[in-house]
Amino acid sequence: MLKRLVMSGVIVALGAFAMVFGEFDDSPGLQGLGLLAIIGVGVVEVRRRR
């Protein structure tokens, strides 16, 4: 359980980093991938808790 939580946190942090770095680089694709990573973790966690 702790491993899943840590992995989810790492993925969300990388997604947030990708969104911020994509803004500096003016790269909409990188921002989209970061957003998809964050949303993906949210969806997986909600489905696991059901």
C-alpha cells in the first residue's frame, strides 16, 4: 500500500514538473502529457478504492 502511494506521488510530481517545464519551453505536448499523467493517477486511484 505504501509503495503504491509513493509511486502515485512520484508520478503526480513528474506530471506537475512536465506541465511547468512545458510552459517555460512553450511546448503544449509536454504540458498535455503532464496533465494526462496526473489525471491517469487520479483515475487509477479512484478505481482501486471502489
